[in-house]
Amino acid sequence: IQLGKNYLLQGKAFPNIIFMDSRMEGGALGIDAGGLRRHLISALFKGIIANEELFTDEGNQKLPVLAENADANKQNAIKTIGRLFGLWFTSSLLTGAHFNPTLFDAIHWLLNAENREKDHLNERFFAILQKQNYEKFSKEAIELIPDYIAEKNTVYPIRLIFEQMQAISTLPQISASELRKNIEGLSVADAGTLLANIEWSPNADTEQLHKMQDYLTNWARKQEGKTPQKLENFVMFTTGSTSVGSTKIRLGLYPSRDKSAAACCSYLFL
């Protein structure tokens, strides 16, 4: 919550992450290529949506629920979710957390300014919806408002999320399903999804590369029926998120510099 309040909601840059080694002076061993940041954001999302007072579980997918009189910490938590949603549009940040499609349907509806301006909805839209005083809308306006926008205790958190997304950047007009895929990424519960989202770098002997591809394919298909959690663990290890997005996982085959018998093999790298 403090990370959201002190950094994201203040418009500050997201904290940089560097590798440290306590045995070395200065300690910096390298820079974060994005995996650690994605891991941190994934952990932040999961920590917030695990709060049952902020999110309800509908079919193992989360939907925000928050009363308008909720305390500042709870409001900041929802705002942080919205700010992180908005950050996706300026960087490749995946959450690995899966939300109810209703959330993205509602945000997508709100992204269209024409929807909010019909019958002057932009002036009193949220206040009326929150109190469910639909008689204050014209019949035509009521027909324009999707049912999921007006769900009890969902209007307010969706409003907070949407407003924080708007604070980040001008949001593109994309479909609700695209919005959801871009923010959540794709679940890798099956081997096919994982394998379809791997891109191989042709930087090794063709025969060796084919052997590694065959090995990974067989391994993934075996885990799908036996221990599917390992597929998610593999994605987390290589990307810092439990899901894959628009950017594929890039793998290559690199020979070890260590010529000892124990290390005389090839390594698979992101």
C-alpha cells in the first residue's frame, strides 16, 4: 500500500531494481532486464487482490468491491491497481493475476467518451449509479448503461481504477478482451499455450537446437498432465510473471565457458 501511495499514486518512476552481492564492494552485478520488476508487480497485484474486503472471488477470478465510504488505505489499494493497469500502456508489465471479465468490460465501456457523455452522463454518471437512482436517467440513457456497470459496490472501485488509468496516459481504443489479455497476459495451464509463445534464437548448431526444442516440448507436455504448476514456474523463472503476453519468451542455446566435465553442457537462457 505504501509503495502505491508514495510512488505510483504520486507519479514517481517505479523503483529501479539492481542485482547486489554483499561479498563485493559496490555490489552491483548487473541490471534488471524487466523480470524482477514484473515479479514485484505480480506480487503487488496478488497481495492487494487477496484482500477479501477489496475483491470478491467469482469463479476463481477477482472483481473489485468497495463502498464509497471505505477508508483511505482501501481506496489507495484500488487506486494502485488502476495505476498499475495504466502503466501497462507505457511498459511491458504483466501481472499474472486473473480478474473477472466484467472488470475489463466496464473499463472498456468507460474508455469510450461518447458513452459517458450521452444524456450528460459525464456530470452525474457515477453518483447516480452508485446510489442506483436510475429514475434520474432518461429511458434511452438507461438502455445505454450495461448491467455490469451498475452492480452494487462495483461502480466505485471501477471508477477509481479507470481514473488512475486515465492519469497515466491517453488510453487506446481496444476491445475488452484485448485490454484483459494485455494486462493479465495468458495463463500457461496447458503446454500448447506455453510452446506457442516461445521464440527461439537461431544462435546455435541446428541439430543441438532441435534437440533442445524437442526436450522442452516433451517436458512441457508431460508436466501438463502431471504437474501443470511447473509450466507456470517455468514462465515465472524466465519472465518474472506467471503469464505470457504480447512479447514472446525468447530462448537461445549458449555453450558453457566452463570446460570442466561437470559443466560441459549447454544452457538455456531468456
